[in-house]
Amino acid sequence: MTLTIENADKELAKIIKSIAKLTKAKVRISNKEKVPSWLKEAQDMQKNPHKYKSYKSVDEMFEDILK
């Protein structure tokens, strides 16, 4: 069985570890926050604007999109 708990603080992690020891269960704690792919792309666009095409008008953008 897999149990996932998100947005937990350090105290809750300590409690979960203690409970897991009692039942000899395995516990993996990750501090990684999952960032949605669209947010990663938006952050990349801000950091590297030269990699992305810019448009002078909305009509020009739609013309390119609808090719």
C-alpha cells in the first residue's frame, strides 16, 4: 500500500516515521515540490526570452499558430 501526504511539516514527518517504525513499514520523505510543466515552461520563457518568437500583433500570432 502507498500513502501520500502533501504539504506536511517536519513535525508530522517525524510522527509518521515513528508510527512506521512500530509497524516495520518503509517511509520515504521527499522535499521536492512538483512543479507543473506549464509553469516550468513559463519560467524558462522568462529566463530565456531570446529562445521564443515574439509578435508585433495578435493577428500575426494567430496567423503563425493556425498554419
